Amino acid sequence: MKKAIQYIQLLFTSVLMIVIWSGNSVYSQTPTVGDCLGAIPVCQDVYYEPNIYAGTGNYPNEIPDCNPSNCTLCCPDNCLDGEWNSAWYMFTVQESGLLRFTIQPDVYSDDYDWAVFNLTDGRCEEIYSLVNTLQVSCNSAAFDNETGMNSNYGGTIDCNICGTNGTFRWNADLLVLAGQTFVLYVSNWGSGAAGGYTLDFSESTAVIFDDVPPEILTIDADEVNGCSETDITIHFTENVTCQWVAPSQFMIEGPGGPYQVTEVFGTACAVGGEWEKEFTLTVDHPFTSNGTYTLYMTIGFPAIQDACGNLAVSDTIPFVLDLGAPVLDESGLIIEDATCGMDNGSITGLLATGQSDLTYVWKNAQGAIVGNTLNIVDIPASSYSLEIYDLQDCITYGGPYDVAEIGAPEIDDSGIVITSSNFGSSTGSISGIIITSSFPIEEYIWRDDASTVVGSELDLAGVPSGYYDLTVVDENTCEAFTGPYFVGEIGGPLTANPSADPDVICKGESSILSPGAGGGIGTYEFSWTSMPAGFTSGLEHPVVAPLVSTRYYILITDYDLQIRDSVDVTVHQLPVPDAGADQSIPHGIYTSLDGSASIGSGVYDYYWTPVEKLEDATVQDPQTKNLYETTPFFLEVEDAQTGCISAEPDQVVVNITGGILSTNPSSFPDSVFCLGETFWLFANAGGGSGDYSYIWTSEPAMVLPSEASFSLTLGTAGTYFFYVKVNDGYNETFGYVEVRVDPSPVIDLGADIQYYCVHEIITLDAGNEGASYLWSNGDTNRYTTLGTTGLGYDPQYISVSVMNAEGCQADTGVTVIFDYDYCFGIDESEQGLDANVFPNPSTGKIMIEVFDVSGRVEVRVFNVLGEVQYRNGYTPSADGNMLEQVDLSGLPKGIYFLQIHTNGALLTTELVIQ
């Protein structure tokens, strides 16, 4: 396996891979089987792998090098020297037991390494930084042929190091538990394998291939904080296929709902991975209330499925959100029922606490707003609900609270006795009615069919034949009504006194007809007809439901006597509601409905539904709350004078156009820029009302305009995060964009003007290893050389353009002057430079001391032929002095010339190396 020289040669490549991983947007790459994110699912005991994998997939450097200097010191935490020629496998344990496997190469001489990582609570991208925690078994022993995990073959430890001394091809069995998820990394190390391999799990006592459908394991309800959140994260029991997870397969119900899922995000899925078990659901409007919610997952088509094709079944999962919404304490709740006919009910004893000032909205059963205090008093009997709002857009719902009606007198006429009146007399009576009341009865009122009061006691006496009704009034003026009762007539001529109860109805209601027969001998037969025609009956008390006002005729036959009479039933036509034209509005805003009615008196009461989506459901033109999905509204009307209610509601649909308010901020023309380069930021707002305002912030912090887009030029390299909050007047949303500013190349060619002897050939260094270069002389290398003819004074200007690996470019140039004045013999030449060189002579290691200079100091060493043997540049300290050691011990012994040059000052001295 690893030989020392191979290890050193590969070190630079490993380091370079780290740079590529961390410095570029590799997350945009589609994972392959050579990446953890593209791991092959284990759905059977034995796999034959004919492929010979090379490289590291699209996500290199997923595994760190355990010890670059000495791989024998790697274990127990990690035995690998990085990722090489990799294939990855993934499995979720179905039944606990021992994991065993064998990797059997097709070619005996192939050397395979491997490692197992526990990703139950981890992720692929965490392996590099958490390898000591996630790696649970590893083998990089330098043995050809088979390897794997099996205690029966002599495996005793979980980490076998490189080489062949003190290491072994087999690892110990690994205890795995049901529900745990693992990935297996297999590597044909070094120069690569000559053939494929067979991966055999059949000796495991654990069941690792999957035949169990995936389920939702947990919901991160605790991670939803505040009432502006639209995201909630779910975890499946195992990885599921990214391809088949869609928003339409989820729905959430709960306070303020329903909530439509508009987006499903999985980290691995977003970068092209095939599998993921953690998904974030985005809903169409924020969660605003504490309470119990329910997540519904449907089967869908195709269904959500795990890596082995097991299909998920429908599921219903309740969860609780604590968003910091106001807390309503009902422990002291007191409901006082309302006395019949009075507004003396109350709902008190409630306590509410919250993070900010609170406002209250009480609504009755019809959705009308009836109060704005925490405790509500002086209310009639009805059902009431409470909404509590804070300043953070949170809502808490209370109720319904039922205020009952009490104290109404109860009338029992089951024992009623009606005595007929003698012909021509007032001897009839009604008795036997029983009244039960919580309050004293103030008055009994008997009326005849002309509404004339004929009695003031419970029992009615001394009345002629006719119809009578009773009204009972208690001390609270609460009334109860019964009747009408018919008092017949004994003896005398045959009479008819027909009636209808009630005689005024709304279309669609019914009335009971009574003939009011009296006199004669009492053997009555009845025949009813109508005008408009169409009704006949021989019953004494038929029930009728006329569509228009109708007169009913009664013929009473008593042996050979007959009498005719009639009674009218007045029918009020039902009002017809008009909910207005359908509307289309942007997502997340409100609108006003346009209600009206026709037919009837012209004075109407309006009742809209759904009540919970309206500010006040009892006005003609109500305002909706913010709407997040297409919603039908229904209008019923009641004629305020007749009490008739529309036969059926009219519908208006408010269609939601466009999408949820969103922002997807971006940078242009890219997300990576060079220092000093101008780029643009765009908020890219969409959905909602279309009328947006913007607030930009950043990290590191800077002052930014409040515009949809603007340009920036940054003067410091680094990674920047730009955050934008978009408000459309109804809702707000957030987004961010990451921008990286790379440094431009730093080029140091030395002083702007440089002097050399005409016999010299000099080399200029543009630095920035790995960059691309273009010199003005056409050279494309990092270094370029300059010389002259040697005939005399020769100034030359040369420039270079350097583009580094990040694509950033810089340009500079220098003037090089070749002049005989800078050619010297043995004697020392000094031109205004205070410098010392010691020791001299030396063995090659010398100290150079320079005083009172500014700018870069260049040092060159020439042999006696004028050829440059050494060249370097130094920067003096802040006080203008420099002391540097120069090692020339690699030069042959002899006489050399040392030249020190800075800012036009020059020192040339003889240097002897012994």
C-alpha cells in the first residue's frame, strides 16, 4: 500500500483538493457513486461491482488525511489518507445485530481500503470535520486480495493502519441497531485496481437491506420560533428518493390554517443527490398561533419511497408549536348566562400574557365583532370566540364560549282542557296549562284572533267560540308564547272560523290550516281548495306550503248542512343574495367583497362565510383577512322586515394569482468577484401585491441603499452575506445572497526603475504560483529574462499581466536600464548606501546590514563572469533598517561580487566564499 515516497508525492495533491473543495462552489455538482451524497443503496446481501472506480467523484476531499507525516500513527480515529478512487454504499439497519462484510477483488493483487461511517445523526458533508466521531470502522492495511469486517476471520479491532506490520486485513464485527444509517466507503488505493470486486454482507446477523416503508419519524416543531416562520423540518426514518418528494404530498392543518406546502427542500437533493431523510417544508403563510397542528402526508403518485423502492403510506402526525404567541389562561374562566330577553351575560376571568402589547377581538356566532377587551360583559345569549393579537403578528384563539339563555318561562299544555261555548253565549274556557319559571310571572295575556286582549289569568274563561293564544311574561319581561287554541261552539247553526298558523310565512315554509267548525250536530266533513288552484284536501288540519300568497277555501258538511269560508296565507318572497363578481388578487393580501340583495323589503342583514377569513362577517361589504389560497366566500341575506332568509347562498371566488411573496436575491454577473470589481445586487422579489419595499443589511455590516437593485465595489477580500427583507404592504419575507471577493494578484517586480550592468542577464519574477501570465515580451511564464547587446546604455520597459486561479487580474511594469556605470571590477563601489556585509570571507552564510533606507532592498550575487548566482528582495523594518542572513553555502568556493540596491542607492563589494 503506502510507501513513504508515494505518501510524500501525494501530499500536495491532497492539500490542493482541500483548497478546491473549500474555495469553489462544488455544491453545484451532481453527486456520483464516487460521492457520499450519491451512495449506492444496499438492497440485497451480495453486490457484484464490475466497475473500476477512479477519482473522487464530484465532491473530492470528503475524508481527511489522518496523518500526512506518518500513517502508522493514524488509528484509532481514522486510518485513511484521504479519499481515493472511491465508491460509496448506504444502508439503514432494519433489525439489530452484527454487521459483517467481505470485499473480494476480482484480481488477487488488488488492494482495497474501506471505512464505515455512522450517519444516523450526521451528514455526508460532516464526515471531513467530524471523522473521529462518525467513522466507526476503518481498514487501510497494505494486504492484497480480500478484506472486510468479520471477527470469525480473526478481526479484533475497528481500526487497522497502513502497511503490513502491526495491522490486519480483517476488522472486528460491528454491533448495529435498528434505525441506524451507515455509509460504506470502498477505495482501490494508489494507482488503482485492475478489476472490480464482490461486496458480500451475507454473514451479518443484522438485517441491513430494507423491506420496510419509510415513515416520518420526527417534526422539528421546537425549531419554529416566532410568528413569521413559514418553514418546518421533518425527518424520515430513513433516506427517501429526492425525485418523488413533492409539495403536493403534504398539507398542514391547525390554528390559522389550512397551510398549503409550496416547497420541499432537502440539502442533498438541492445539490443533485438522490437520497435525503431531512426535508424542510415551506408553507404559504406564516404559522401565527400556539397550539396543536396536524401534518398530513398523502401517498401521491409516484409515492415517496426509500432507496430500496419501499413505498411510504399515508400518514397523519400531530405536533405542537410554541411560537411565543400570547398565552390565554382559562383557569379562572367564568361564564354568566344571559337572562332571557336581556343583555346581561358575560365572559370573565380570562388572563392573557404576551411579549408585547395585546389587542382583543370578540366575535359572536355570526362573525360580527362585539367587543375589544379581554373580558366581555353585557352580552346576549350566543356563542362567542376571542382572538388575541400581539405586535409580532402572533394570534391566539380562544373559545368558542357559549353564553346560554336562562329564565324563559316553560309552558306545558299536555293537560289542556278546552270547553266549548254554548251557541250565542260566552261560556267557553281553556284550562290545564302548567307554567314553570325561575322568575315570578308578572302577567298572562290571552288574545283572540283579532289580537284583542280577552284575559289576564292563567286560565281563560267566559269566552265565545274562536281562536285564542297565550303570552306569559316574567318579571324580567321575558316572554313565552303558546297557541292558538280553538274554542268550539255547542248547538246553534253550523259555523266556520278558518285560520292558518302562521298566516304569514316565508317562501318555502309551511302553515297549518284549521277549519274552526262549530254548531250543528258535530258530524263534520271537510273539503279544502285554494286560489290559485292546485290544492285540495279532506283533512281537518292540513299542512300547506304555498309558493305565493294563497287563499284557502273550506267547505264544512254536517249531515245535510254546509257552510263555506276562507283564510289567507301571506307568502313573503325570499331575498336573493348577490356576492359580487369573482376577484383575482395577489398572494397574501386582503380585498373587500361587494355584497348586495334584491327582492323583499329592500332592508337586509348580511351573513358571510367563512367567518374566520373575514374581519367582520356581518356587514354588506366586508374586508377579508390576508388570503394565501384561492377562497370561495358565501353570502346569505335576511330580510330585516320579514325575517325571510335567502334560499341558498351566493358564491364569490377570490382567486389568488401569482405566488407567495418571495425573494431570491442574487448577484450579477456572478457570485465571485475580484477586489475592486463592481457588481450588482438584485432582490428579485415576486408574488404578493407587487408593490415592494426593501431593507438591505450585510455581514460584515455596511450601509446599503433601500432599492430593488444597486451596484457595489468592495475594497476588502472575503466572504460577504447580503440580507434583504421585502415587504409588500401586507406580508414580509427574507432572503440572502453570498458573495465572495477574491484578492487580485500581488505582483512585485522590484523598484520601478532598476539598473544593471550591460553584461548582466536578469530574471523578473511575477510571483503568484499557479496563475497565468502574459509579459509584454510575449512570455507566458512566471519568470522572464532580460538582457542587452552590451554595446551601451539600454533602457527597457517591460510589463506583465497576471491572472490568478480565482480569475482576478493585475498588471504592472518596470523600467530596466542596462548601463556601463553599473559594471564594476574587484574594487568596492558605493553610491550613497550605508551597508555592511559580514563575515567576509565566509563559508557562505553571511549577514547583510543596511541602514536608513526606504522601499525594497534587492540583493544580487555575481560570479567573475558577471552571471547572476543569487537574487532576492527584502523589506526593511519600519525604522528603515534591515538585517538579514543570506545562505550562499550552496555556491562553489571562490570570489563573487555582492550588489545591494535600493531607491537609486547602490553598494557593490567583493565576497569571498572559502
